[in-house]
Amino acid sequence: MKFGIRKPSLKKRISARTSIKRQIAHRGGLKMPKGYGWIRNPKKFAYNKVYNKTSFDIFKSLKKLFK
């Protein structure tokens, strides 16, 4: 598990937005309301919950600093 600053990756950012799996879910109307990720994939939901609490994004920190 990661603690501290997350290392940004431009490649991962782009691939997350343009993945086939995302496009199929979006266009097929298979999206779930925000907060229902635990229904779709409980294991991934638990991992992401812990990961997001123990690490932080450098870009969000900079955004708050210069706002």
C-alpha cells in the first residue's frame, strides 16, 4: 500500500479516460450512481478507499495552494 505523495503518470491518466471498458459502460448506460462502487467490485472499492486515505495527489495539493 502506498503512503504519502502519489507519483503522477500522464500515460495512466490518458488510458483511464480512453479505455474500451469505460467507453462500453458509458455508452451502454451501465453507469452506477456515485458511491455504488462497492456493488460493482467490492474488493477494488475497499482497496481504493484505503489507498485514497493514505496517499495524496500532488496536483490537488498545488491547486489548493494557489487557489
